[in-house]
Amino acid sequence: MTGESDPMAMARAAGFEETVGASDILSAIRAGLGQMSESQRRVGMLFLDDPDWAVKANVEDIAARAGVSAPTIVRFARAIGCEGLKDLKLKLAGALALGAPFLHRSVHVGETAADVVRNVTGSMTTVIADWQRRLDPAELDRAAAAIKRARRIDCLGTGATSHFLAQDLQARLFRLGLTANAFSDAHFQLVAAATLTSADALVAISFVGRMPALLRAVEVGRARGATIIALTQARTPLAELGHIVLPMDVPRDATMLVGTDAYVVQLIAIEILMIMVGLRQGPELIARMNDLHHVLNTYGVDREDPSVLHAGWRQMLDSDPGSSETG
């Protein structure tokens, strides 16, 4: 017996494998997100994020998980060219039966290089646009204000990606003339948190938002009175600890816990945040940045002009007694 719990059986019963390509329905959903209402877009993201579950779920469960009404599900199905939810689920079951996107949710077996480029970049554009619509500018304003007035800003990240992002944030704050640190080691995170005060800010970066060592450091920093700014997914333990939360909710990656979508939106959030902090500094920032650029242009060794690097090496060699050509 076949039923909604068996996607392969549903696809074969509908004769779907012979009539429609594997990526057609998923491509239709992705392509239509930009023209949909907010409620329909939530349904679409649900089908893209967890197609296996969506195929097996009834309309009430789908509506509840997406936070929409049951009629919205039907309208969504018709918006992407299906007769209704049953037709949508049959086509989605066929897509799953023909090949799941194990490397990337937008890429399927048999696609050309041009298809991969178009689908991956198109998917990223959609993710960023959806994230932008859900980001609250008021929270960004609050975060920028807290960073600007802080005596000290500690940036904490646990894991390869979060560690890099914490260091990147610290480097940007440092260039703005602010006192900032970056810690990834659990011991140093605790020590740093224990020395925070109500005059300080702690920026915790973790897409997963459940790393025990990081959470403990954030708890300590919060107990000391520091303002906690969390860059993480909503409804995570880290988000619950944050005074200010910048949600990083994106679709799940097919191969990594913290995928490219999460990485990119976190980088963009840091970029926006630093610009807002800089704007709050006013004219004093212009003078500081002019001084910085002057020093880098005058003494920096990472310029396009190789003579600067060569001059630096010559100066070092000339000052080293052991470097005499006649030695």
C-alpha cells in the first residue's frame, strides 16, 4: 500500500519520474519566493529547508510550523503552478525520489557548471534578501549604541567560523579606535567575562548558539553587568541570554553545521554594525581614519608597489652586521 509517508511510492504512483525533472519543483519554489507574500514565503522556506518532512506532514502541521493559516498553504501551492497541496507534495516526492541535494539544496545531479553557478548564487541572493527583511534595524541601532559607549568590548567565538568572525569583529573595532579583544579559548573567555563590568559589552558569536563553554562565559559576563550582544539563531540558548539579539536564521546547509549562508549573513551583519558604530563617532572618525591610511600608505609592506617591500628589506639588511656582501 502506498501513502503520504512514502515519497518514492507517491512519485511512482503519479508517474512523476517520467514527466518532470528532479529540480523543477524546488526551482519553482526558489524562483517564486521574491514575488510571494511574507506568509507564503515562510511556507516556501519550510518546503526548501525540510522537504522530507513537508511531504509527510498534513496541512495542519505545515500551517502550524510555518505560522500561517491552512488556506495559505493552498494559495502557496497554486502560486508555484500546482493544482493544490496534494499536487505539490506529489511533485516534491518525485524530486526527492530522483535525487536529494546532498551537496547543496539548490544543486542536483546532472546539472552543468552554469547551472551550479546560477543556482548557488541565486540561492544566496534569496537567502540574503529574506534575512534582510527579517532583521530589525532597531536592534542593530541598539547594538551599535552599546558598542560605541562601552569601555571595553570582548568578542567571543567558539569553533572555526565563529572564532574567525570574532577576530574580524575585533580588528574592525580596533580600527575605529575602540578597546576590543577577541577570545576563542574557553579559559580566556571565562577570565575575560569575569573581569567585565556594567560599562562593558560582550559580543557572542555562534550560529549554533548552544556551545556550553561559550554559554558559561556569557552567563558570567551577564552576571557582571555587561551588555550581551548575541549574533546567533533565534530561539537558541545564546539568544535567550542576549540583551540584544541579531538573529542569523538561514536555511540549513546540506553538508556543514555552519554553512556558507550562515557565514555570509554573519559577515554582512558585522559589516553593517561597524558602519553604524563608525557613523556614531562623527568627525573624530574621519581624522583617525585619515591618520591610519597615511601610516599604512607610508610604511605598509602590503602595497602594490614592490619598491616599498624591497626598501624595507634593504633597511633591515643594512642594519645587520652579519649581512655584509663582503662577509
